[in-house]
Amino acid sequence: MNVQIQPILAALKRHKAGTLLIAMQIALTLAIVCNATFIIRERLARVARPTGMVETHLLTVQNRFVGTGATSSEPLVKADLATLRQIPGVVDATAINSYPLRGGGWSMGVQTDPDARKAITAATLYFADDHAVATMGLKLIAGRNFRADEISWQDAQKVEAPGEIIVSKALADKVFPDGHALGRTVYIMGNARPSTIIGVVERLQTPWSGTFADNFMEHSVLLPIQLTGAFGSYLVRTEPGRLDALLKTVPAQLMKTNRMRVLRDDTGVRSFAEVREAAYKTDRGMALLMTVVCVVLLAITAAGIVGLTSFWVGQRRRQIGVRRALGATRSDILGYFLTENLLIGLAGVVVGTAMAVGLNLWMVTHFEMHRLSMVYVAVGVVALLLIGQGAVLAPALRASRVSPVEATRSV
């Protein structure tokens, strides 16, 4: 195969409009596909993040008592927990203000100096009891769990920091980088009272799935406090294989215990799988949308290359015939069109690389996205060049089959 670049460049100069159109289409496709692929990867990674809990055997209850004052819910919650723990198939149950991926909860700054103007980091506050660690299936990697005598009941409007807390490992490492958090004190909730870390769990995610919480995604604190009031949540850990049955049993038993409550049809009683599905619905939708956009753009780009090359083959039948008559082989013709398309593609990906980086920098500035890895750009460049060569192959093969006699007779 003997291909000379100079005649190809001369031919492209005579077809500036088509050349520029395809090159810009490749550039735009590269810029969008690289950033879209990066977004897809980020969204899927977000969806796959572990919460630290035993999710497959967990169901959630969002409860609202009717006619209950701010301080009169304690006996009602205790009665509910006693009922839940006695249901066959239930391993344990706990009352808690929120839980991972719920979508709402408390967050406060954590600091080691009560006089510091700025907190070291934000953290989620989970108001729990001595059953929370077992119910959620958290892995206690240091220290101990709460004792029953350490649990206090407090009004949500007048909460005071407890003397003992359990923290997630991520928070412990953030506040105490030396790796020795157990037994040390921190200040939370803007309170002058110090709290001593008595336990560290391996992982516990925040209630939020949005990007605003990424900086403290696993910074969580368990407090030995039960909040009084009409609103609250229960987590119920089930035996393997019993979750589906308990989705019906649990609300029925709670209503028998006290009918003066509201359990919504959509969020009242759900498996944690449903909670995760709802929390990441937008991320899955965005990943799917970006995938469709990528596929459509690549298909349009490939179709554009096929169409333009087919048009050029039709226009150049006489030239192809002349070249064949002068001794050009089928492989020479094939190589000509492949090289021509490769040159257009190279011009497109050079511009597209700059556009991809520029688009990402704009999104980083306006949408708090992460910087685009150049690995995505490199893969995108290779993929587009391969797609382009694959798209031009069919019309190039058709051009290579044009015989000298057919070409000259068609004039």
C-alpha cells in the first residue's frame, strides 16, 4: 500500500466545507462523550457506595404520632420497640432520628477546641440507643457500644451534647489523623460540653446522597439520645428470608399497639433496598440519559463519516478509475480513503481534546464537579478514531472495487 499525504491534503482543501463539518462533529462528540462518560462513572460510583449497614435484612419505618406533644412520646416509642422486637423474624429494632440515604437529618460541626471559630468538619448526628449498632449491622472496630443506662430522652429543641459518643472511622481519621481517637474528646452541636469517643464503627454514611455532602459522606456520630416528639423513625433488622413478610407484619403490629399514628403508603414502611432506589433515582436517570446521549452522538458521527465518504466516492469515480488505470491497486485506493479519514479524525480529536477539557473546567466551576481525568480523553480519542476508521471502511471498500473500465465508461 503506497499512500502519499500531499494529494490527500490537496483533495481535502477542495472540499473544505465537508472536511470542516466532519472534523467539528468529531470534536464536539469527543468533548461531550468524554465528559458524559466521566459523569456516568461518577454517578454509578455514587450509587454503589456502601452505607456500612446490613442493607439486605433491613426495613425502615417512618412514623408520626397523632395528638402527641413534644415530651409525651417516650412511652409510645418504648411500646413500639417492645412490640417490634417480639415479632417473629425480627432480630432487633431501634428508634432513630434518621438513617443513611433517608434524605434528611441533623449535621453539625465537630471540633477539638471549644473556642475555635471554624469546625474541623461537618458530621451527621444520629440520635440512637444501645440497640442501634446491632440493628444497623455496624462493625464496631474499636471501643464499646452504648449501655442501656447511658440512653437519655431529650426534647429536640433542647438537646445537650452527651458525655459519650460513637463515631465513624472516617470522622475519627479526619479529626485525629494520628489514628488514636478512642478515649479522646470532641465538641459538637456548638456546645461547650466535651463528648468522649467510646467507640468507632468501620463505616456509617450520612442521610444525604447529594454532592453537597461528599466532603463529609461518612462523617457520622451516634449519640446515646432518644428525641421526643411526634415524628421519628424505626429501623428493623430481620432474619434472612423474612423481610418481605415483615413488610406487611410490622405496620399491622404497630397499628395494633397504637392506632393514633400515621404510616404513609409510600414511605411509611419500606425495605432499605427501596430507600436506596429512591435516593439514587436521579443518579441512575442521569447515568442512563448520558449513556443514550453518548450512543446517539457516536452513531450520528459514524453516519456522518459514512455519508460524506460515500458522497466523495461517488464524486471521484473518474479519478479512482484513472488511478486504477495508472497502476493503483485496490489496497492503494482503500488506503487513500482510510488515510484521508484518519487525517480528518486527527484534526477533530485535537480540537475535541481542548473542548473536552474546557467543558469540564466550566462544569467544575459552575456545578462542583470533579476534574476530568485525561484517561477518559485518551480513551475517547482512540475510540473515536477507531469508530471513524470502521465507519469509512464500507465506502472505501466500495471505492476500491471500482474498475478502470467502469470508471471511464461512467463519464
